[in-house]
Amino acid sequence: VDRARVVRVTSFDPAGRTLRKAAVVAVGSELLTPWRIDTNSLYVTERLDDLGIEVVMKAVVGDSAEEIDAAFRQALHRAHLVVLTGGLGPTADDLTRDVVSAALDLTLEEDETITARIRARFEARGWRMPENNRRQAMVPRGAQVIENPNGTAPGLWIERKDAVVLMLPGPPRELQPMLDRLVTGPLAARSGPERLRRRVLRIAGRAESHVEELTQPVYSAWQSQDLPIDTTILAAPGQIELHLSVRTPDPETGQRRLDQAVQELRGVLGRDLFTVDGKLLEEVVGELLRSRAERVAIAESCTGGLVASRLTDVPGSSEYVERGVVCYSNASKVELLGVAASLIDEHGAVSEPVASAMAAGMRERARTDWAVAVTGIAGPGGGSDLKPVGTVAIAVAGPLGRARVKTVRFPGGRLQVKTQASQVALDLLRRMLEDASGSPGAR
Amino acid sequence: VDRARVVRVTSFDPAGRTLRKAAVVAVGSELLTPWRIDTNSLYVTERLDDLGIEVVMKAVVGDSAEEIDAAFRQALHRAHLVVLTGGLGPTADDLTRDVVSAALDLTLEEDETITARIRARFEARGWRMPENNRRQAMVPRGAQVIENPNGTAPGLWIERKDAVVLMLPGPPRELQPMLDRLVTGPLAARSGPERLRRRVLRIAGRAESHVEELTQPVYSAWQSQDLPIDTTILAAPGQIELHLSVRTPDPETGQRRLDQAVQELRGVLGRDLFTVDGKLLEEVVGELLRSRAERVAIAESCTGGLVASRLTDVPGSSEYVERGVVCYSNASKVELLGVAASLIDEHGAVSEPVASAMAAGMRERARTDWAVAVTGIAGPGGGSDLKPVGTVAIAVAGPLGRARVKTVRFPGGRLQVKTQASQVALDLLRRMLEDASGSPGAR
């Protein structure tokens, strides 16, 4: 009969109605504490989005049969595809499999093939399979079993007249590859012909309201076009993101439409647009340095090493990051950078002359092409009427006497000031690298 | 009649049944994208937890009347308290108020007092109130209006026979203070007598499974006691957290019970337990340095400034962080720290002798009491058979010839290696500071 079997996802190509709306139910009592959040649904949303399947609701419930049942029934009522994540483990707390089977009136049967696979996983590590784990081999009658190469809990795909129910394990390293294979396999087969294409643009040096004002006339016009582009604006400290997406059955048309949209935005955003393909500012700076075969050194006071840490987050950055110094004390500014003590006395440690001297001294001592310097008051203490908390002086020194300095006053607490100051410092370096290259604008 | 009025939350003390179970519904289409997550529910959960009100389910829906209605009805069915967040703005997309009123069969009426308040907010900034904003003055008949000092959308409290419905604005800086006042006011009045007390313990230098093994016998025994303590273990790179909580009507008893539990855990965890009141490792190190009136300098290679950045995240750290250097190149190790080039040639830049020389050189040049040094291979490139990616040598030099060095091999990608290495470096300094103080163990 329709006994469940372990199948390779790739051999599995279900026919049935097209899935348009999805609901995600995350199961696990830890997701109802103040310390854990369901992030699996973000991944599920992104991958389903790609297929044009829209997530219309998400729910989180604890390890309670009653709550799982209520959320599952509700989801089944709202969507063509219900994705449940978590609750497939081997313990008595793991109830997803049982509750879903009961709600759909399917009996659970042990699949010996799965038991054998789980047992083999344990034995490969020299352990005996605990009896508990046999729970994970229980399969609702008629369900398709989805292999889990990264764990013991297989996924389950249940086909109903009016919906597909998909149960996936909770650990992201098990869920993500399993979903990836479903998205290129059976889920693709069950989605409409349209695919989503995206672009992530990032902007430095402008407030959200300003970006909105500049871009709104552009993206509003897209709405009435044949192939409308969806635009989302997201603001983070020191950075605005624009997410563009377009749905079309033809990838090349989609790509061309996005290229054109990016060109239009470039026209209004100019050099503030630092990436059109989702790069981080430190990656953009790294590419510019690498392409010019130049190196940078960093001198930081109030950012305390954050600029250097961001630059060195990028793989391969040891090629262009020569050194950095964190000169919190005035003595260290004098000793490590050769800043004149009299300059600090005259202007204060947080001043443009001191920032410029830090950059110049850093560049000279490190014998690099570029140096970035940051000095400021991150707070909460140390502010004054003239130089309130959040005041930061930022300087860059480069080849051929290139030098710039600016003072910015950032809002927010200590960490926000550090983050924003590091962003402005990297962005100033980016602009000067572009100027030096004679090729301003986002790559 | 029962016309809605703007009331001060403090004057508002509703009688009615005790609220035990809550459901949270977050409204907003942006929360169904892959780039945004509902974090308000974490804050709501934490504050309701304090009152002994358990969140049994959470839902996220977009700005769709149909979806909000379905989620709201479901929530009302599951809980005594339904908290809706978001969808109270002035635009046509903001539907929470309308959908909830319709579902509860309550008419919406404009409250002129609210209109006047909103208008005054705009006028204080020299602007005219857009007509749209009158939507925010619409109040379901019989609802209590909750002041919003940080925005235009007031909160709404609707009392039903069997439940309380609470609508709160989405922006956290509006929601949080509003909820805080409700938690000390009307929600406290409607909760049971029990209050939650918590402790957050953090452990460095042990794997989750090891912490579990050591603590499980301890916390299991708590379950059968008169006043059971709830324990949650959370793992992060380089750090394990234990969250303890106890519910009791008497705060002193709860406090004593937790003190005793903490003592028991201290007994099995020993010095790996670095805080019993939720401090970060960089804060603990900072307190130790401050109490000893000593200063530290940091020399980093593979962590690229992260150790210094973490230490300087703490307000007031300029008192004890003297300087740091990021010595990515071998030249910088020689020039900035006086490491002998021959030592690097002989042992390699990633080695215990070089780490020790970096710490000693940093300490001498900065004239600080302590110096921390980190040198390693963060990856993805640069590894070898002998020193694979993730190999990191960490050294601390201190007063009276105190010196320690160790080599650790961390799993994970570049950022995980950086994070874990910074954690081990700070932890080594913490232990040596405690040794020097003759007072080992968590404060």
C-alpha cells in the first residue's frame, strides 16, 4: 500500500495544485522565552519568496499538544502550504509528528528503513541508539520522508487534497539544507512559473527620510509598469538599505529590469550608494584597496578597535590591513602616532587637528598608502557643552597629500555612537579611494 | 455613557478575572519579509513573565484585515490576555484598531481629546497635523485609552467578559515605556500574587554538554522542592548561560532561594562561572581592573581589534584601557611590540612564543599592569596541516612576572573564530586578575 519510504528528494516530483500561500508554525517552548526567537521562519520566508510562495502568517507555540494542534489547524485554514519547524526530536516533548498526524487523522507507523539509518548514524560514532530515537522513525501513513544528512530527524511531506504539510527539524543546520533541496526539487515543481530576483542596495551618509524623499518618485513610477518592482527601505545605524525584487518567469527579463531600476536609483543617490549587490561597506573598501594594491592602517580612539575589527572581518583582509592602534590615552596618541602633545593641549583630543595628525602619523609610521583616524566622545561620560557626547572627529590621510577631516555629532548611546562613527570613517575612506581611482560610484 | 477617555495609567485599576495566559499578535507586513523579525514579543514576554502571565502563543500577520482578524480570533480563543502590537499608525495600512473593533462588535468613535493631543504634538514641532492622523484618535466604544508620551498612537485596553485585549504601538520606544507602566499598574492588579525573580549566570571555558552534565543533578533536584526553580541553558560561541527563575508571592523568599541555588551551581562550576548577575565578560574584567586601579593594553592579530572593541564597549573603560594595537603584519609585530623577527621566523607568527612576546612587549611599551595578546588563523585561508584554520595562541602578561599562554583550536568560520578567541582572551585575563586579587570566583 502507501507505506512511507525514505526517498531521495531529487526523485520526488509531486503533482498537485500550485502552492501560493504559506504559513509557518515554529514549535518549541524555548521560542516562547524572552531569550530565544524563531529565526528559521526568516530563512523559510526567503526561500519560499524565491518561488513566489507568499508567507501570510507565522506562529510560534510551545511543546504543548493543544497549542500545536490549534496553531496547525489555523495555519491549514489560511494557507496552501503549512511549514512546521521543530518538535521532531526524540524526546517526549517533541510532539509535532504526533499532533499533525492526529489532526489529519493519519496513523503513525515505524519505518524500519529510517530506524536503521538512525541506528547507523549512532554506530558510526561508536554509540548505541537510545530507544527514544525510534520516535523519529515514526511516519504518518502516506507521508513522503525527506532525508536529513545532518541529523537524526527526517523531514516529512504530507499531501492533502487542499494543502501540503511540511515538517522540518528545528536546528538551522538541519533545516536549511533540507529546505534548499526541496526548493530546487518538489517545491519548485509545485510553485507557479514566476521566480523572484532581488538586489540589495546600501547607502551611507544619508538619513532614511532623505533616501525616501529621493527615491520615492523613482520607485513609485515602477508600480504602474508592466513588470512592477517591489521596494523595501530598511534603516540601520549609519546605513540605509533598499531591497528591490521583481517576479517574472524569465530570469533574463527580471535581471534586465533590475539593472535598469538600479541605474535609475544611482541617478538620484549618486555616490552615497556604495553597493548594488549587497556588499558590506568593509567589503567595498577592501575591494578598492585590493584593486589598487594599497594598504591601510587605522588609528582609533572612541571606536576602540571597531573600525579595524570590521575591516578584518573580511576574508583576505590581511593583504591590505597593515596595522591598527587603539589610542585611548593621550600618551598613546603621542607615542604611537607622534601627535604633538601641544596639539592635544591646544585643541583637545577630540578635534579635527588631532584627528588629522593621528591619520598622518599613523600613515607615516605604518608606511601604508592610507590611514584612517577616529577620535570622539562615545559617552555616556566625557561630554561638554562645546563637545557633547556623540561628537566625533574623523580623518583620512592618503597618497599624494590627499587628506580629509570632518566632525559629526551622532545620536544614541555608546554602542550606537561607535557603530555610526565606524561607518562614517569607512565611508570617508571609500569615497577617497574612489576619487583616487577616478571611478566614483557603486560597483 | 461609557465614552472613551484619555486616562493616566496610574489612575486605572481594573477589576476582573486574573490573567494567566497571554497571546501576542504582531501586525505588520514588514515582519513577514526575510529581513525583519518581531522582537517586540520578546519584551512583552519578559514583562508578562515577571507577573506570572505565561505567553502561550505568538503570531505574526501582515497588514491584511482578513489575516489580522483570523489571528486575533484565534488568540482570543487561546488566552486571557491578547496583546496586539503594531498597525496603529495613521495610514490606510494600519488596520489593527478597525479589525479588533469589528471582531468585538464595538463601534469606533473619534475621541476629541486624543485628536487635540496629537495636534498639539505636531504643533509643538511647528507642523500641521495631517488629516490622516485623526485615525489614531478613533477609539472602540468602552475602551480605555493608554497615553503614549513618545508618539501619536495611544494604546487601547478593552475589557471583555472573558479576556483583556491590549493594543500597543509597534515602535519599541513607544511600546516599551507604555507596557512598563501597564505592568506596574493595571496588569499587576490583574495578575496573580506570584512574581518572577531571575538570575542570569554565565560560564566561560566549558562546552554546553559539559555544563549540562555538571549542573543537571543540581537543577533536577530543585524540581521536587517546595519552591521549584526553572532552569534554561543557552549556548553562544564561547559562552554558556544559565537562566534561573522562581515564582513566589514573597520577593525575599524568592531572592533567598535563588541565592542558595546560585551557591549550589558555584559549587559544581567553580571558576568557570564568571557572573551570577548577568554581566558581560568585558564588564567583569573592567570591574576587576577598576577595583585594582590597574590598566590593560591589548595586542591583537587575528581578532583584528575585537578584544579592544569589546573592552571599550563598557562605559568608563577609558579609565583602564590604555591602548591597543592591531598587528596584522609581521612588521607591525616587530615595530609596535618589539617582537624579535627571529622569533617569528623560528616559531611562526601563530605560536605561543610569539604570543608571549607580544604580551610582554605590549605591557612594557604601554607601561600598563596587564597586557593581552592574540595571534591566530581566523581563516578561511592561511591554515596548514600543523596549524589549521582556527588555531589561536593567546597570552596574558601581568605584574610580578605573572604570565600565561595557551593555544586553542576553534571551530566555525572567520567571525566565530574571532568571537571565540576574544572570549578566551578576556577570560584568561579575568582568571589572572582574580588570582592576583586572591578572590577567585564570580562576583
